[in-house]
Amino acid sequence: MTVAVIADSAASLPAELAARWGIRIVPLQVTAAEESWAEGVDIGPDEVVARLRAGDDLSTSQPSPDALDAAIAGAVADGAEGVVLLTLSATLSGTCDAARAAAERAGVRVEVVDTRTVAMAMGFAVIAAAQAARAGATVDGAADAARTVAGTARCVFYVETLDHLRRGGRIGPAVATVGRVLGIRPVLEVVDGEVIVASRARSLGRARAALHATVDEAVARCAHPAVAVMGVGAGALVDEVAAEIEQRHPEAGPVVTGDVSAVLAAHAGPGTLAAVVADLPG
């Protein structure tokens, strides 16, 4: 069986990795007032950062049904007999439900995988599915490979302000108050599909140290560690932190770097820095 792998754009996969593994990307939507843009097509992270800094009120939405249907149809036209369709956490977005609806409309078997995470924690799971599919796995085999890697992934990050996450409903008011009232910089993590406060740092330097500590712990638990560092409007810092991780953990190989997707950037806001570790065989 020829199995295709499709992911929504919240995976934040660098274009070269998606192309290398033949992964199709379905864009989520960024909206402002009555305008809507498909991320990665009509809008990117840099424009999101500029709009947020200009005071624009941005929101996001799941991929359109047409976009999901077109991705599946394109895979079938290219010879796929089955599809694995991976989404960001269903707790954070309605994309998983939209994907399941698209699977029911499809003329081939489509297995939807809720990765219960975001960014490259999801991206590494997507790569795992593509690796398995290329090696000849069935739909179930490729989906299981993705779930296994997603289950090992840690996604930890800090933000300049929690206001963007609070306005988007991705954290509750109690969590937002931690940073605003106590004057600390919370270090956040995606756990079981939700954003939680992992630790509390009194300065940017301590938040960065907490990020490194999480990476150290996660890499030590992995047989085949894969690491990514991503940011929102933080290119130089991303490269600097990635270099530090490569020096500390040469066993992890080259660190994947890049921007988080435009949709995630709209929720996290400028100045976000994230690190991801997953156990990715092969």
C-alpha cells in the first residue's frame, strides 16, 4: 500500500523537511477583522509579528474543508491508497474534528492522528509517519509510528507576555495572572494537549536556563534524540540557543531551527522561544 502523510501547518515543519519526506501541508487560517489568510501561503510569521506589534487583533481558525479535501484528493491523484492525517492538539484547536470530517468524505482510508501537541513536537511525529510510510508501513503502522514519537516529545517555551495566549483562550486567566501580578516569566509546556506552567523564572536568563534544563533532561531520556529550537521574531536568539544545544548534546545531531507557524505566532506573540525534544528513530 502507498501511504501519504498530510499535516496541518501548526507542525511548523521547515519547507525543506516537508519536501524531503513528501509531506503535504494544509494551512490553518489567520484572521483580522473581516480578512483571512492561509498561513504559509498568504501570510507568514514575520507579517504576524509586524501586525501584533502594530496592535492588530489577530485570531486564528482551522483549515477550510476545501483545503483538507484538496490535500487528500491530491495525495490520491499521486497514487496514495491510504492517508495519515496529523493535527495539532484537539484541546487547542478544532482542526482535528475538521480532519475527521474530511476523512469521512474521502474515497480512501484516512487515519486522523491527534498528536496532542504543537510545533516541531508535532513535526517530529509527522516525520516519523513519513519515514514509516516510505519504509512500506500500512496506514496503521505509519499512524502508530507518529503516535509513539508524539508521546515522547517535550515542547517547552517562554513568551514576552501571556496576554496573546490568554486572549486566544489557550490559557486560563489564572495562568495569565501568574506572569502579570507576580512579575515573573513563566516557562510553559504543552502537556497532554494543554499549555501549562512548567516553572517560574524571575528573569529572561533564568527562563532560558530552564529551557536548557528541560532539553538536557529530555535528551537524556531519548535513545534517538531529535531537537528543534523555534521562535517568533527571534531569529538570532534561535540560532544562538541551537548552537548551545549542539555543543552540549552532539549526540542529538544538527538542531532543527526556524519560526513557529504563523498561527502559533499569533497566539504566542513576539519574543517567544521554544525548544522541542523527541525520540525519533532513523
